[in-house]
Amino acid sequence: MPKWIRGHASGFRIVISAVATVTSVLLAVLPVVSVIKVSAPVTASVVLFAMYLWAELGHSESSVQQAHVKDLQDFAGWAEQVVGLTHGFDFSTPKAKSFRAHFPKLGKEIDDWNGLMRQLPPIDARFVEFTNIEEPMRLGLGANTALPSMLNLVARGFLSLPNQTWQVQSGWIQAINQGTYAVVPLPPDEASTCKLISDVWDSLTTVDEKPAVQEYQAMHRKVEALRATLNDGLRTVQAKHRPEGHCDLCPT
Ligand SMILES: [Zn+2]
């Protein structure tokens, strides 16, 4: 028995017994000779019952359909949140399969997104290894300098070098804009200071050319482009009241 009938079975039973009771009462109280007259209330009852059924079926179908549409919209809302967090997600659940059946283009894009999310961690790790370990080591710097953060922010486009003011204070070479970066400790002599400043400046201004950074930037451009495409598609689904296509969970 389809789900929508199960949900209304008790309602049907009540109406059927009500009609049966009314009919039997009418038959009992009216003389046999009035059978012809009885047919009028019986017909009326049958017509009313048919009207009730028609209304019930129409209502049930539309509410089940509405629930299904809401499931698709909710899935799209959840997917938008996951995409916003730059996470991959499980796309193998029955609701996910239903979503893919209705929106195959978005399904393919979610597969692509999950693919990018699998590639992302080693690329991010490689980038951080370059900015936090390799580059400071190459310049002979310890872990306590601000060079890693500055390289990271410049490579990600969050820090503009021309906007920095440079100064020496408390034994550190500092860069100041909205915040202060204690970039590197001031070396003991002038020659070492000149070389270190030159190396640090060169490191910061050429960071975009380094392979680990280029790979990171290329990957994140792909992520941002796909995020924008997915957000468009997922928001459209959330606004849809008549989704195209069909799936195994569609009400019959
Ligand atoms: Zn469906």
C-alpha cells in the first residue's frame, strides 16, 4: 500500500463506517415501499464519499510531493553549508542519490568538488611547508620570525607589500601597516643586515613564482570558481518548487 494511503487509512475507515451507519439507519426506518426514495440519500452519501476521496487523494499527493521537494531543498541547503566550509561530503546517501537524479549537472559538480577536496590537503600542506619551514630555513631564520605569516598572506593576496612601513625597533626589523610584523631579528653588523633585508625582500616579492605557491594558488582558484558555480546552483534548487526530473523517492 502506498505511503500516502497508509497515512489516511484510518480516515477512510471512519468515513466508510459513517456512510454505512447512515445508510443502514435510513433503510431500517423507512418502509420497504420507499426504497425508491431511499436511493436519493444513498446516492447523496455515495457522491459525498466520492468527493471526500477525491479531495483526500489530491491533498495527500500534494503534501507528499511538497515533503519531497523540501527534502531536495534541504539537501541543497546542507550542501551549500558544506561547500562554504571547504569540506567534501558524503554523496552516496539515498537523499544524495535522489538529489543527483533530479539535478545531474549539480551532481557532477559535487563530484568535482569532492575531487578537489581530496586534492586540497597535500597541496595546502606543501604550501605551508614552503612558507613555514623551507623558506625561513633557506634564509637562516628560526621559527619565531614573522616571515612565514607574511609569505602566507602575500601569496594569498591578503597583504600588500607596498603598503608596509619598515622600521627597526627593539632589535627587530619590523613591517607595519594595520598590524606589526616582527619580520626578522636585526643582525649584529651592517653587512649581514643588508644581506638579510635584501633576502627577505626578495623572498616576499617573488613568493608568487615559487612552485608550491603556484600550485596552491591554481588549486584555490579552481576551488573558488567551483564554489561560486555550486552556490548558484544550490541556491536555485532551494528556491525551486517544481524540481525537474524524477528519482526513486518521487511520490508516484
Ligand atoms: Zn524525486
